[in-house]
Amino acid sequence: MTTKSLEELSLKISSGLTPLRSNKEFWANGTVPWLKTEQLGEKYIYDTNEYISEVALQKTSLRIFPRNSISIAMYGEGKTRGNLSILKIAMATNQACCNIDLDPKKADFEYVYYFLKTQYDELRNLSSGVRKNLNAKDIKNYPIRLPTNIDDQRKIASVLKSIDHKISLNNRINKEIEAIAKTLYEYWFLQFDFPDANGKPYKSTGGSMVYNQSLKREIPVGWSAVALKSLFENRTESINLNDIESGTPYSPIDSIPMKKMSFGDYQPSSEAKTSLIKYYVGDILIGAMRVYFHRVCIAPFDGITRATVLVLKPKNSDHTPYLYQVCNEDRTINMASRISIGTQQPYVNWEKSLENYEIPFPSNAKIIDEYSIHIKAIVKEIINREKENTHLSQLRDWLLPMVMNGQVTIKS
């Protein structure tokens, strides 16, 4: 083993920048992926949430960082600082990302990524200034311990990579089957193309529609407007810190997943703070603060969360797959935003507002039964894969420091 600074192992280390938001030509018709620190943390970054224009590249000092560069968050809220990812496409970044283009003759990018994963706390402790930010100089000088032989680096990385590959595969499968569940819901309950008595799509084949004054839209004949309070009970069962059993899963608002039906990971109960409430397996959890309204999921086990999360118990547990989609609808989330109250951190109140939100509801629950029966197996599969991913992540994180410190030897 030898120790080299990141700068010694790299072709280039630098941060990005943010083109002027006021200059529309920098952002209009953007085709260049542009990364922000909020996306860092997943192992691979295949796409970005925003794009800049070619003009922005030409008229600023922005540069494109090549595929397989490592990007580290130099600052960001909460636990963001110190997060890192591997860029799997060439992209630009903002100034909060420190990007490392490693020399492939000196270091394997996968190995360096895994080594830096073990250094999360150490990197964060380098932070300086009032806002506790990292800086590019500290990152350039950061010592990397690695085998001198590139092949040995790759062997170590390959063991850890195989675990991550399984996690990634599970995530891809879950994403695909969740998309199927959502598409079917939209066809049946938003576009009203559920199977009619002859098994044909209702609205597309001329099913009768009628205007509903309450919903201000046409719905199938026989359907009605139903408030969410008819479908859910709002759980408000509080619990004191001293009454929490050891090992109870703790899921604060920022642990509620985004664009995922469920989760397997959780924090230890020792991390729990005040204003705690219980949730139970099968409950629908919704972030109750405006920036978290899009975090909606099905609870995979009993646990605790904070009062900043709405915990809704389906009145008919057999309809949970359908009711999850109701809560995860764009219209439901947009409604929550419109009726949220407060200035600094707007939140939604169940009793005073959201419980009265109305949705189209079929006169015959058979349609909901049929949807939920088909999707119930998908929900179970998703939850099982999420739990498996949690166990695999724990195994990887347990192995990681021992492999990097030479306590575990990787043989060919």
C-alpha cells in the first residue's frame, strides 16, 4: 500500500459554477447536463435535474467533466456535505461540486470512490468558515491509501461493486414495476379507461360521462366525489422518548423516500427527537411540509416518525395499493401546496384542509378491488427488495473499512 494525495492521482480537480439565472440564453433549450450537490450521494449519476445551453459553455468558464469523474459535495444542507458520486456521463456542475478527473494510469476510479466513502466524517471535519464548507484545496491534498498496482485496486473495488450492482438491479426492477402500477392507475382512475362489463376501456369505447359540479370535471356515470377523510384515518398517536423500545425504526421526514413506493432503511431510535408519533405497517406516510409533499410511501414496518409527517391509516387495508396512488397523484400534491399554511416552512393540516380534498370515486368498489389485488403483489416485491437493499448496504459498509485497511484480503 502507498499513500498519495488526490492531486497526485488526478489529471484535473476543480469545481463548477452557476451561470447567471437572469441570462435566459444560458438556460433556454438546455442540452448540457448540469449537476447540483442535492443529487450527490447515489453511487452513479446518469442524468441531472437541470440543463444549461451550449451558449453558457461558450460564454462562461464552465467546463465539462468527463465520464467516471468523482464529484464531492463541498457544501450543502444537512448531511449533503461530503457526499460523493461517480459521473456516468460527461456533465457540468455548480460551484459546490468538487470534481476529480483521475489519471487512469495511477488510480482506479471505483477504488478511489470506495476509499472516499470510508472518509465521509473525516472529509466533513475539514470544513471551515461560518457555514462549515469544504474547499477544493483540502480535497486536492486529501491522502488516499491504495495499492500501487492498479489491478489490485480493481480487485478490491470489484468485490464492493458486486454488492452495489445487486442493489442497483433491485432499484431498477422496483422503478420499472412501480411505473407499471402508476400507469395502470392513471388509465383506470384518471383517464377512466377501466375495464367495462365487456372488458373494454370504459371512456375510450363510449362509456357515459357526466359533469360533477364539486370536482368541476366529467366523471363516469355513477361515480361521485369523495373526500379523503372517507378513505383514511389520520394517526396522531404520540410517544415519549423514554417510552421508545430499543431497535424501533425511526423515519424522520427527510428519510421518507421520493418517487419510491416504499423503503427498507431507517435510523436507530437513538436519533429520535421530540414531537414523535407512531406509524404501522401499511400506513401511508406523507411529508407534511411543502418542500416534502412529493415524499409519499407505504410504511413497510412499524416505527416512529415526527409530527412533520402525515400518517394516514387506510380505512380499507385491502385498498392500500390504490390509496397510495391517490396520495401520490400530482393533483393531490399540488392541492396540498395550495392549501398549505405558514410563511417560512409552509405545512399542510389534515383536519383543517386536506381531509376535505375530494377525488372521483367509483360507485362499485369492484374496480378498486381488481386494481389492488393485481398491484398488491408488486407492493410486496418492492418492499422485499428495499429490505434486501438495506441488508446489502449494511454488509458493504461493514466490509468497506476492513477491505480498505487490509484487514480482509481479496484473492484472485
